[in-house]
Amino acid sequence: MIHKLKDRDALILVGSVLGLGLILWLMALPLAALPAPIGPAAQQFSDGALTTIELTLWASVFGLILGVLAALGKRSHLPPMRWLADLYVWVVRGTPLLLQILFFFLALPAMVPQLRLSEFWTAVIALSLNVGAYNAEVIRAGINAVPLGQVEAARSLGLSSLYTFWDIVLPQAVRISLPPLANNMVALLKDSSLAYAIGVVELSMASSRVQAESFQPVPVFITVAVIYLLLTTTFTQFAAALERKLAVGKR
Amino acid sequence: MRDGKPIIHVEHVRKSWGAFTALNGVSVTFKEGEVVCIIGPSGSGKSTLLRTINQLEKHDSGRIMVDGIELDNDLKHIDAVRTEVGMVFQSFNLFSHMTVLDNITLAPRRVRKWSDEKATQVALELLERVGLSAHAHKYPSQLSGGQQQRVAIARALAMQPKIMLFDEPTSALDPEMVNEVLLVMRDLARSGMTMLIVTHEMGFAREVADRVIFFDHGCIVEESTDPQQFFSNPNHPRAQAFLKQIKHAA
């Protein structure tokens, strides 16, 4: 019974990744069959969705790394590290994402001209920093939830603090943090629509353009909402299956 | 067994948290191969003594030497001592995301740099010794408390320590599981392991101890190398009162 369930989860894991790929790759085909204004703009929707996913995946990876680093910073024995991590989380969570994106696009190159990146990578950086701050809190809570007794047991066996973190704390912290992390990723997917403000042609920008050309907001925005729902559903299915798969040995 | 050479020196060790003094200038020496049971009321400092010996708690003052290594501020010394000293906790503290086998092999692989094959072989031998061969691939949550504690003992033994510390190893167990753990410990005591045991199992202490130490208010108030004599007729009034109360409870 348990094995069957695990196999099912493995299937969902693989299925949701393949599903996401298939959606992105083949989406234009069914859309093209729809009447105007959707049919003729099928490729625009498809390209926009691809850009949305690219933004989300890059920002997820960087945001996870930033989240772990900031969580460790917040728990550091060195006060400057704690201050730095606290400052980062405080600023990012206390200001609007739209402002952060505009800041990296407009203000930063004005101060440091060498930091002028493409719209896409500017958006990736702003989104990564944003989700990283939220991930930091989630990961910190996960680390705190690992029983201290297990850390003491590891140390009493002679394991270094690095091995103790890597072998004992991190795997369990990730398991505990996974549902809220997945939540942050889904929010990130939707928040990536704000990249639209600096001219990244992601899904929202694409739909806005199609709407502006056709003057038919209802079919356009329903289509784009359905595409977002499909994308977020593959994410949540993947996260739920991963959570069940990692739940081994859980009390 | 009692004339082994000294392996742990504790000299004038103090430890306090705020106004609470857990260890109030404790001095004691433990010898190789000796089985010492440490008893006393809760909060008397007996667990703290064990925890300072492998530096899960840092002592405020005094000296602790384990197998010729002084526990000072040098982290290398602390790690060196910890690889020679195994510890078993009241609440087992198994790594809950790892199988029984991985729990046991982790430290030998990481710290002793053993190969997977060697670590696994040693782990399986130890599981056999604690009577849990059939459970190697289970997770801690699938085991009873007594089984978990036996795994914890096997995990500590896998590092091939010279000394084993037991911090109330049976206090968190259901009564019917106490014996299976004591059985393993008795077996270990017979094999010549140096053991320091904080316990409330007076029958067990009486049976296996080479020496009994009675703690009260952060001090050793009575020591005896004759457990039979100590348990039936202790000298110190506080030891008398403590043992009397325990007998009433039993």
C-alpha cells in the first residue's frame, strides 16, 4: 500500500514536470484553433507563458539560495551577519515588489552604470531578492523546528557543526519548510507578472498587448487566467507530491 | 576492573545558569573499565556533569581531562573527546529522517572516514548485539521507545568509544520497555566498557555499579565502591532520605 502510494507520487513528480513542458511547448496548437482574438495571437500567449516560467524558475533557484543564506545569517553568531540578514529581510518585505523592480531597472543603473542589465535579468534579480527574503523566514522557521536533541546527538558523535547542519538539520528543515516554500513559488509565478512594468514580454504583457489590439478584454483575460491556473496547478501538484515523498520517517 | 588507570579527571568544576548552580566545584576521577552509577534528586547536577564531560555544556571554571585531552577552548580537543565518548540520551534523539542503519553509520562514515561497506558491517553487528537486526531499514518513528533507545546505544557504540555516558536512558520509557534497554547495558558493562550512568533504576545500579555517586545541590555528597552497602545503609542523611523516598515510591 505504502509502496503504491510512493509510486503514485513519483508519477506525479515526473508527470507535473513533463506536463509543464508539454503545456509550454504545445499550448499554441489548441489556442490557434480558437476564434479571434485568441487564435491569431496563440504564439504570443505561448511565448509569454514561456517567459513567465523562465522568470519563475530562475528566481526560484536564486531565491532558494538567498533564502538559505539569509536564514543562516539571521542565526549567525556574528552580529554583523545578523544585522545584514535582518536589514535585507526588513527592506524587502517592507517595500512593494513593483517598487523593487523599478528600482533595479531605473535607479540602480543611474547610480552604477555598469549594472545595466537586460529587462529579463533585471526582473530575475528583483524577483530573486524578493522571494529570497520570504524564503529566509520560512527556512529559518524550518531550521528552528529541528529538535535540538538531534543536533546534540550529532555533536556528541563527533560530527562537526558543518556535517551536523548538512546531514541532520538541513534535510529536516527543508522537509518542514516545503509547503510554505511551495506557497512562495506559486506566489512568485504570479508576481512575475510585475516584470511587465519594465517591458518584459511575459504572459501578462502578452495578454495586455493582445487586448489592446483586439479591444476584447473578456476572452483575452479569461484565456490568460486559464493559462496561469494551468501553470500554478503543475507547481502545486509537484510540490504536494514532493512533500509526500519526503515525508518518510516523519513522526 | 576497579584498578584500571584513571581516564577522566574532573577538578573543581563549576557550572551555573544565572542564580542556579548546577555544579558547585565537583572533583571526581573515573577509571578505565569502571561502571559508575550517578544518582540523586533531579536538578542536583548529575546530568550536567555528564554533559560537561563531552562539552554539550561548557563548564564555567575548573578542569576536565578525558583520556589525556584537556577540554579547553580548543574546538579540536572537544571534537577529539567526543569521538572517544559515546552518549545516550533520555529522549533517544535518533535522526528521524534516517533509517536505523543510516543513523548508526553516519558518524563512522563522516568522522572515522570508514567505507560504506565497513560502516554497514559494523552497524549490522551492533544491531545484532542489541537484538534489532530485523529493523535495520525502518525509520525511528516505526520503533517502540525501547527499540529506539537500543538503536541509540548501537549508534554511540559504532564510533567505538572508550567511554559511554548514559543520561537517564530509561526515564522516558514505558515500564515494560525498561528491561530490554537495561539488558543491553548490563551486557555492555560485562564487556568491560567504561560507563557513567545517570539513573533512577536503583536495582540496576546496585547490580552493575562498581561505584555509586550520590549528588545533591551540585555536589557529590557520598561516594561508595560498595553498592550493596550504600543502597542498604547510606552514610549521608540526604542520601538516606533520598533512598527512603524512592523505596516508598516503589
